[in-house]
Amino acid sequence: MPSVPAINASDRERLRETYPQVFHRSFLQRYGLLIGSGLILAYLVACFFAFNVGPAFRNGQWDRASLYLQDWYSWRAQPRLRFQDDGTVKPQWSSRGQYAEGSDISWLKPTEGGGYRVTYGSEADRLDVTPGRVDVYLNGTVYPVTIDSNAATAPADAPSALHQDGAKVLVDYGFEGQAEIRPAQVYVQRRFLGWANFLFDTKSAFWGKSWGELAHLATIGERLDPERSNIGHMRDDFLGNNVWQHADILSKLLQTLVMAFVGTLLGTLFAFPLAFIAARNITRNRAANWGMKRLFDFLRSVDMLIWALFFTRSFGPGPIPGIAAIFFTDAGALGKVYSEAVENVDDKQREGVKSVGAPSVIVNRFGVVPQVLPVFISQSLYFWESNTRSATVIGAVGAGGIGLKLLEAMGTNADWDKVAYMVLLILMVVFLFDNVSNAIRSRLIGGPTH
């Protein structure tokens, strides 16, 4: 590698005079990055203490968050084994009804003397429940829990998975489930992978059938209902599932999509002509330019969620407030984007149309619109895609759609699998719309699709 010759003093002086900005950098140019990084770090540290981030993480109920996360991909059967006055135990089920009445449940079996046995994975992990005593088996070792009218009492040598919590005893079997032993009942939670009764509820004639049996009935099996095919019967039972409410959820999802589409369309139609008034190179009137731009600023400065709350209070819950909120917000944002695009058009094309004596409307139609139309459509498509997500959020405040359904499911603290179902539906729709929007934009303005 050849060596670089050293420069003499005169050459160095000449370079200093020719490029002073290289040799004589200001203080900020030399230390600006370091100072900026230090200020950002100091700001983050101040926020950490000002917002009590540390205590918030320490006091977080991480065990509850873990249970909620497990509910996204699994389900819990939650019978209450109530102690009766006649010395027997009676199961009482939650409202979701994962089992049909009289079903033979492999992990919940009656025992002699009116009790019940709850099995968690294997016989080595189980509960033998009677009104006066519950035998808790952990890895094959039994720990008797005594029960009286005031409290359930754990044995003194109980492991950490079985511990006293006030007047009740808590038993933890990990993912398999938990149990709360109380003076009047045993609250059982038994967990399984998957979503219970996702296709059909317990009232359906197809409930409990295997995939092979369902395929046989859908193809060559005899009709269960003489008035309709088995496939039609399956479709009706799937949509009419009382637990998962597929028909209602899908209709709310469609309502959300309609809200996003109509709101974006109205915002586009409103912003399109007004952008020409806001553009200084089209409308030679400062008052009109200033007033229109301030209108756009006002519409977009109020958040979509605030508009949704306002219209919900004005018109009541439903899709109309959601459409109006999207329309107002998009009209302001699109109006600003459109007017800036119009102000940056090539005036040569306008001058060419104007030179033949065309009126201003024709000049704008053929001299401006062809230049900005791809940008207008691209921006509207992007807003439509974004509003599909935003419509879910504003739906949660009463504007209708799947957002309200999502909020209801989260409010129960027991339907997190249904929350996961709706979130997946929203993700699939957003993914689909993103690809459709990218494909249309690539045709209009060129470039590869993503």
C-alpha cells in the first residue's frame, strides 16, 4: 500500500482558508451529539423517578398477568364444588357452560359418600373433596385440609404449592390449574390447551364430535335435520354459538370496516375541493388560504377519540359517531396533505393549459389534478388502512363496532380467549387491508409492493 505524502505548511494554510468549516468547527458541532445524548439520558432518568416506574414494576401483579396470557391460548373449566347440608358435594358450573348437562367428565368424578375427585393431569395430582375434608395430592403425597364452618386449614407441613390465605387454602398445580378450598365450597380451575367449544356450543347436535365425524357428516353422512344440509346446519350452529357469538362478532367487525371506509371516503371528498382553496398558488386570496388552513388545523388537532366521545354523547352509541369522528379527523389531516401537494405542482403544466384560453376550472382539472391525483389516492388509501385500526379504538368508547365488543370481553376478566379471537380477527383484517392498499398504491405511483 503506497504511503500518503505529508503536506507542507503552505498547503495546510491554503486548505484552512478554503475549507474553514472543516478545520474550525463550532462548539455545538464538536460536542452537540454528546450533549444531546446526555440531555436525553437525564430526561429519561427524571421520567423514571417522576412517574414511579420502579415501584410500578415492583407492585405489578405479574402472576395475574401470566394467568390472563395463558387464557389467550387455553381455557379454564371452573366448577364450584358446593358443600350441601346433607353431607354431599354438588358441582355448580360457570355461565360459559363448557360441558353439556350430564356429560361424562374424565377429570371430575363422583366418589363414594357423595364427594368428588378432581384430577390434575394424573392421579398423583388430585383433590378428593368431601364436606369436612379435602385431601390434596401433590406428586403422590397427600396433605389433608380440614374444613369447619369458619375456615379451611392447611396442614403445617404443606409445601409452597399449598398455602393458607386467610380463611381459605390455595392449591397451585401450575398450568394444569388451581383450587381454592373455602369453608362452603371448593372453587376449581382446570386448564386445557385450545379454545373450548369454539365451533359449536353444547346445544348443538355437532358438539363433542371429532374432526373425522364432522367431515363424515359434512360429506356423506345422513342429515341430522331433514330440512337443511349438514353443512348448512353446521354453518348455522357455528354462527349461532351462544358462547363465542361468532355472528355478532363478525357483524361488529364488518361494522368497524364500514365505519373506517365511509369515514375515510367522506373525509377525502370533503378535503379534495377545499385543498385547492387552501393552496396559495391556486387561490390568490390570503384570507381564504389562511381560513381554510386554520379549519384543517382545528379538525386534525382534536384527536379522533375526543371527536368520538363528543359525537357519542350527541347522537348516542352506534356507528354514526364513529364515522363522524373519522370524517372530521381525516378531513383536517387530508386537507393539509392535499393542499401541500397542490402547492408543489409543476406550474409549467398549468401554464400550458392556461395558454390555450381555458377557464380556471379546466386549468386545474387538466393542469393540476393529473399531477396530484396519485398522491391523493395514495394518502387516502393509507388513511383508510390506518382508520381500520383506529375504528377499533373509538368503538370501545361507544362508537360501535368490534371495539365495543372487545371492551365487553375484557371487562369480564374471564373471556380472554374471546379477546384473543377478536384481536386475531383484527390483525388478519389489518394485514389484508395493508396488502390491498400497498398493491393499489404501487399501481398508481409505481414501486414494488410490500
